[in-house]
Amino acid sequence: MKRIVYAFTIILLFIFVFAIQSAVILNKQNEYVPRRRLGNHDFASIIPTMPDNTYISYTEFRKNIANASATPEDIYAGAAGKKIRFDSAEELYRFSVEVINVLLSLDYVLGQDIDYSVMKSRQFIPIGYSFSLLDGTSHENIFTGTFDGRGFEISNLYFADYELLTTVDGEGEEQVDQALAPYYAMFPYNAGTIRNLGIINPTFEMTEEHTGIYKAANLVGHNTETGVIEKVYVIDNRDDIFRAGIRMRATVGAGGSDYQAAGIVFENDGVFRDAYYVSKVVINASYINSFEVQPVLFVDRADAENLVYDEDVYLLTVNIGGIDFTVTQPNDYAIGE
């Protein structure tokens, strides 16, 4: 009798576990991910369910649609009506390396939470650029598509350093390192839509200074007139102020007005709303005395709204080598709560 009861109990347990796993799988298939951190800040629900054939993985997209022989017309036709999905850190890395003009105008989504730390030393290159060479030739390739995190997070994103943020211009003794953008950010420029995305513990590490790169933000440098950024957050939960924040070396003798940084977006000329920032510092303590900083947004020339930072975490005074350094007073663009 005991054996029968024991066997029956095992069967019930198996059915219970199977039911839970099935519910989790169905929830993932629903493409409807009301993340706790978004919900806590009264952000609207994430995008509704879409048919499975709407999505194509970035790997499949590059192999079958945007391959070496494809023309821009081929790529646009093949991507029409599709959401290109990032399922891994490897795909995110390849996207940052393989960027060409047509790719920056397409629609992208995250397929799950992604931990970039598995990429080790392979650095994520900021998406897009805009610069002029010594001869006056302008080069611009900025993001105009959509990047929808669908409520998922990218953690431990490790950003490129000096070598991949500059290009050599001129010849012989006239050669100079030209900055690809003045902003050090995941997207130096945004003219498209970025939404429903969380960035956790990003690592920016520009250990060699460049006078042409003097503004920083974790997500976007310049949100242009057509840019939309909504329902996003950045959380840096590293307790040590010498490990947290953006590491960015300033030129010797630079004052706070020469280098500036913001927690999420540096400057906004478009739509920026429903965002929050959690970190002790915006700039790493090793470099903070060379910067003016703001917890969410540094400059707003449009209608930013519902921006929040955690005032219980964010430090207004930082102790460096036994000396207290006063951080820039937060502006009115974001509310501390």
C-alpha cells in the first residue's frame, strides 16, 4: 500500500512540475513580458503577441537575407514585416561589428535576457557614427530603425575602447585619430525608436583620452528630432564606486565643463519618456572629478517626461582618497524618488 501511495505521489509531483514548465514556455511564446522593474514605475504594458513567423533570428537573417551577395534592395525586401531577434551575446556582438547603412534602418527585438559577460574580451562597438574628415568629407550612419527589448535586459555589456571609437585620418605626419562621434554611448545617435529595454551593469572603459569624445551616456548620446526612447532603465548595482559607472579618461587639465555625462541619454531633441536610473554614480569615481554629470538626462530641447532616478542610491558627494567631491546638482528633467 505504501508503495502505491509513494508512486501516486511521484506521479502527482511530475504532473505539477510539467504544468509549471508548460506555463513558463507558453508565457515566453506569448511575447508578452510585463517585467517587474517596468511595472513598478507605471509603464504601460509591453507589446502584444505576434505570430511566430514575424520573428527571424539575427543569425538566420545574416545567413539567408543580409548575406555577402545581397543588395540593399534584397535586404529590405527580405526583412519586410520581420522582427530581427537577438537571442545571444554573440549575435549582439556581431551586430555591432557588422553594421552597414541598411542594417540600421531595420526592426530588432531581444528574444531573452542576454548576459554579455560570456563574450570575454570581445567588445561591443557603439551603434552608428557621424564625423567629418580633414578634407571636409562627412560620414554618417546613425540608427533609424527600432530596437525593442520587449521587457528583457542586457547585462554586463562591455563597450569598445579608444581604438574602435576612432579612425585614422590624413597621411604621414599629418595623420590624426578622428573620433567617430563625440558621444560614448550604446547608440551615439538615435533617429529611430528604442523601447522596453533594461541595461544592467554596463562596462564603459575608455582608458585613453580623446578631445573629440567628451560626452557620455549609458544608452543614447543624442536623441534626434525623430528619435523615440521610452520605457527604458539603466541599473548599476555595483556597490564599489571605483567599479560602478562609466570609466572615461579626460584630457589632462580638463575641467568639469569640458566633459559631461548622463545616466541614460545625454541630449534630447525628440521623445524621451518613462525611464529610470539606479546607480551610486554616473561616472566611475576614478574619473568623476573631471565631469559634470546628471542621473538621467543632461540636455533637453524637447519634451522629456516621466524620468526618475533612485535618490536613495544616487550619491551627491563622493569620497575620493579621503577628500569629499561634490557631484553636480541634479537638474529638473528627472525626479528623485
